[in-house]
Amino acid sequence: MWCIQEITEEYKTRMYCLLELYKEQYDPCHPLVCMDEKSKQLLKDNRKPITAKPGKLEKYDYEYKRNGTCNIFVAVEPKGGIRCIKVTDTRTKKDFAEFIEELVEWYFSKADYIQLVLDNLNTHFEGSLFETFGKRKAKRLLKRIRFIYTPKHASWLNMAEIEINIMDRQCTGGRVESKEKLESDVKIWSKERNDNKRNIEWKFTRQDADISLLGSVTVKQRLVLFVPGKVKSDEPVCAKFILLIKNNKITRV
């Protein structure tokens, strides 16, 4: 967020929309689902690793052979503790559309509609469904899904990135030699997290965003933050007012 030179109205509108959405209570009829995808390079060991033994770590050679790439789709329902993962050979409009179809007709078939948070990747749009399924089926699927986009250059607001980072640390961060092995690994990993209802607790609020905007405005717009001292010894210091100075006029945000 602080890497953006100017926070536009569209950026703020999308950001505030997401932050308000993340505050809502869990609703299985209108589940909040965050989706993203990442590429995974497949690497095959040139030499067989030496397996771990009591008191000794696994050893493997630094040389490897590239074995192609795969794409991993990740959709997570942060408040329901459910994640849906699919490994594909490519990252195309067809792959995206078919993953959306699975979310609508399989994973969340009982929902009235899905609130789907996603970024602005060129395949992440309704047109992918129309190109893949045709007008009639695409319209039927789109009746049961609402696309909610992060601001451009702000995919950090998508909770799917948190899930992907956890997946990388716990499952996919090492060498994987084939698509079949990758599919097996993520299936086992996601099942364990689903069985244990691993949720994501989002703590970044609109108030936090407003404070962060202090370093992300143009020269013509300066934010002044007033932070009073402690009211009581057991109460933390908190931001009470954020004022916007523009054209010599002070306005409360």
C-alpha cells in the first residue's frame, strides 16, 4: 500500500469495501471466498537425496533438472475454515472459468451466491466464463457469484495470499518433481487444514488504513493525525481524529 505514489478514489473505495466486508459475520448462504493463483516450477533431483535419520537432516544435491511448471488455484473461505485447491498445467481463461465453475457447483453448491475476492489479473473477469462456456451457461454461473476486486497494486488485501504463503511454508516450498506429486501434496495438506477448520483472522481495519495513508498522499493533500495521550493508565494510546488539509481548509475524514 505504501509503495503507491498516489491513493486514488477508486483505490480507497475498493479498499474500504473489502475492509467492511471482512468485518461481517460468517454467512454460509453468502460465503466470503478469497481466490488467487501462483505458478510452481517443477524441479527434479539429479541425484537421489539421502533420507533423514535420527539426529541427521535430509541431504540433497544443489543440482536439479527443470521439469516444467504448473499453476495452483487457491480459494479460501477464511471464516468458514475451508480451502479449495486445484493444480492445472496452464494459467488460461479456460482454467480460471473451470475453477469458478467448481466453486459454484461443487464446493459451495448450497450457497445462494459467493462473494469472491480476487485481484485484477487479465484472466480474472466475467469474459473468461463467456469465452469458455458460452452466454447461457456463463450467465447461470454468474448469477451465483459476485466478483469483488482488490485495488490495483494491492493484492495484499486478498486473504488468499495469506493462505498461499502458509501453503508455501508448509507444503509447496521445496522441490516437487511432477504435477502428480504436487497434486498429492496439496490434497493432503488442504484436507488437514479443512478437517481442523483453520480460519484466517483479519485484523487490518479501516482505521489502520487511514493511518497508513499518511505516507501515501500527494503533496497537495497532507494528513494530520492527532493522537491524544492515555486517558487511563490501562488504556492504550489511540488515534481519535484524522484531519485532511486541502486548499487551506480542514476537514475531518
